[in-house]
Amino acid sequence: MISGKPQQPRTTRGILFAPLIFMILTVLTLASCAGYSVILKNDGEDNLTDEENGIDYVYCLGYLRAADIYAKPYAKVTGPNKKQKMKLYEIPGLDPKKWLSEDINSVAVPFLFRATDEKEPALGEFASKIHVAFTDELSVVIDTIKDEAVIAAIINDFLNGRPMPMEHFPAFAAENFTFFFESEKYPGIYYVLEYFMDGDGNCYLFDRWSPRLTPCGVNLFELEI
């Protein structure tokens, strides 16, 4: 003989537990998003969408990067797989609805993202200063070029100089530096080019993303910085 209260049917149990399960999942989802101002969706091609605010972002090529970022992540990016998931940060001096960056302190080539209604900056807009660093130690700035005429000459050499075939690329350069061009119009963003000198004293500018290699008439070692 069976004594005690009759058991509840399984279907009733499911109905009772369903709201609880939903609440737990909701709490976990909110917790995973805690600390982020924005959640962005990655379409798998690194095009990002802020559905809540109706903003689309695209990534800039590697010659553009953030000069600085705030410590706290601003946006969490979700995507179809782990490679599309990332944290993005605000850039001091720039509107996060226009510009966001990966962590410049832990990513070798951090992505810089711009809103689709923001045009991609050109090198000619980065004529304020040039910070010079050793390419194998980018975090250490060894000099800063401030002379407007020198900066204009370097920019002109790259934009208007005759591109050289890549076989002229000085694979074993005697000196190898990275130039970080600063802009008044885009505070917080650098335009990045590499600068080489070969064993014969010939100087070159190189953008590995184009790729474009041009002679440079400015000898870094002859400048009075």
C-alpha cells in the first residue's frame, strides 16, 4: 500500500521549475555582461554592431592604432567563435561611439575600430609630432621629432615617393625604427610606419599593411631633435 502525499506529475514539476531556471540563466547572462557599457556583436568578419544604439564599427588597417586606452573595458564583443570575442576600450580624447580599441598593452597588433560614419584618417592628417621607437621595443620612445619641415618631408616622401619593389626591402637593416605620427585632429590615435636604414646609409619608409616601400630623404641620425 502506498502511503503519504501523492507525487506531483512530472509535467507540473517542469512548470514549477521553468521560471526558476529562466531566472538563473538571466542572472548568469547579466553577470557575464557586468562591467561593460556596451555589448557588440561580431559578424565573423570583425564588423561589429551595437544593436542598442544603432552603431556599426569596422576595423582600421594596422597602420592606425590607439596611443592610449582607459584601464576599464568599455565593450564586450560576442561572436560566432572564440576568435571573434574580445574586449574593447575607450580612447582618451575620442568619442567611444566613434572609436574603440583592443588592449594596446597585451595585443601585439591591437585592432582599432571606427564607426562606419567616421572616415579613416590619412597620413597627411598626422603632422604634429613623430615619436620614434626601436621596432623591437615599441613601448620605449627614444626621441620625438617636432620640426614641422622635417615631418612634412617624411610624409611627402612616403605619399609621393616612387614605390620600390619589395625585393629592395632591407631584410637585414642596419637600423630599424618605428615612427608613431601624432595628430591634433585625432588625439589618441597614431599613424604607424617603419623606418629602415641599410648598410649603405640609404633610408626607407615602410607600411607593411599596403605593403608600400619608399625611399626617405631624411636621415634620422643627422637630425637635431
